[in-house]
Amino acid sequence: MKSSHPQHIRANFLRRLAAMVYDVLVAVAVGMCAAMIMVVAMLILVENNILSNQGYEGFSELMQHSFAYKLILQVWVGLWVVGFFLWFWRNGGQTIGMRAWRLRLFSTNDKPFGYRRALLRLICSFGGLGTILVLFDFKSKQSLQDRIANTEILVLSKEDNHHSSWGKIQE
């Protein structure tokens, strides 16, 4: 199956993998910043007796032993990382890694690409494992998440990779 944009080809596995490695580094940085913000906020709330210290002497001891506080922190960080991918896919079709490797996400049907489809695509990627399907799909080079969410990842020319060109490339 050919791309819905004849001037562009679908991305191969290695190019997708390179963008994924880049994006993992950025997602880790986003997660670290989100964690720092939440830890500082929780520290301030505990030290001012707004949140319970649950009988622990210091905040670090509380964070090491409290399942609830660790869960809150992990959910907070997870939401920020998920939000990173959803926002970039929905607003421009490119994450930072995809932009560096001149890849862009396109819809293969006439439906608009909203946050629901972006979330479906993220869930169906199984942490990137869905991309392995590209290695075995010689004909259409689509990942599991592309097939389920009706999307495709195309390689852009240097000119098309600029934001000013995005209006010329129809979704």
C-alpha cells in the first residue's frame, strides 16, 4: 500500500527507531521536570502540615515508604509524558525526535486527528513495540499503532519539514 501523500514515502524502521530514541531522551527530561515540580510542591505541603507526614521524621523517608505519595508522583509524571506525545502529535504531527529525523504523522482517512486518536495510537504502540511490525511489513511499512489509529509516518523533504510548509501538505 502506498502513502496517501504520493510525494512522500513511509518511514522505515531505522528512521523511526532513531526518532524514538531521541523522543525517549526528551520524555525523560519532561518526566524529571514534572517530578521535580511535584516533589517540591509535596515537600512544601508536608512541611507546612497541609499534607500528613504519616509519622515519618523527614520528607525523604516519607517519600521512600509512602505508597500513596509515590503513586501520586508516578501518575503525575506519567501524565506529563503522555501529554508530551499527545500534544506534539495533535499539534503539528511531529514530536521533537520526529522533527529531527524529518518524520511526520498523517491521517490515512478523512477523519480529523484528535486527542482520542492520538491516545489510541499511543496505547496501541505498547511502549514502541508496535513499531517492530514495520520490519515485517515490507509492502506498506506500517506499525501496529498506525494500522489501528489509521495513521502513517512519512519522511518529509527538508523543505516540507519547516512549519511554514505544513499548510501546503494536506492532512
